[in-house]
Amino acid sequence: MKGIVHIRIDDRLIHGQVAAFWTNSLSISRIMVINDEVAVDDMQKSLLRMVAPASVRTSIINKATAVKNILAGKYEGQRVLIIVKNPKDIWDLKEAGLDINKINVGNMASKEGTKPIKRSVNVTDTDIAYFNKLLNAGVDIDAIMVPDDKECKLKDLL
């Protein structure tokens, strides 16, 4: 996946940690939010673009467009950070043909039907099922909030 340097699950999408820590640490030139609902919501797209660093391009696109663009090599020569909301999104992208072998889990907020597995990582049974599918498919999954956090493997938390 030419140009893709990091893939993160974070249900907040673009926010302070992403804007300040992840983009700087990884020298990101583009943040790509992949989410079918947000891609058609002009208000959410506008808000996400406002919190992205001015020096970083943003793409807020649906899964089908993301897969088509990535497989076509559209981001070659860039340093792209992909952000999705949940593990199902990662599974869908992998099933659609993207060669995803490592991801990072950031924030997954507490809400009805979730249980905490780590500070700021709350999962449903469906999330756990998709994480297990990803792990069984050989995807390396870590669960750190910021780049300099101590390594934490998701498989040790489930």
C-alpha cells in the first residue's frame, strides 16, 4: 500500500492527539479518514478539516473510494495516516483487497454495550469478534494512545 505509513482506529477521528503527536512523529503529509457516514456529512467533514494541521492534507472518503485510490497507487510518494472508527472498518478494507498487516488502536469511547479492556479502549462483543478475525488473519495490533507510549499488544488485552 504505497504511501500508507500508519493505520489507526480512533472513534474521534481527527483530534488533538492525531493532529499534534501522530502527524509530527510520523511526518504525515495526509490524514485519510475512511468512514462511509462521515464521507457524506458536510458538517462533520468541515469540522474534521478544521482540526487537522494546516500543513497536512485531508481526505475524508468512503471505504469503496479509499480501496480504489489506494490500490491504484494514488498516494505513492505521500506519508498517509489512515483513521477509521472501529475494527469492522479495518476488516472491510482488508476483505476488499488492502494489504493491512499492522494497525494501532487508539480511543474507543465507553458507550452502552461496551466494556473496558484498557484505559480509553472500550469494546463490544462485535468489536472483539472483528479484532479476533484480524488477529487470526495475521494483523499485528497494538493499543497505544500516542507514539511514545509503551508497547501494548491488543491480543494481551482480549
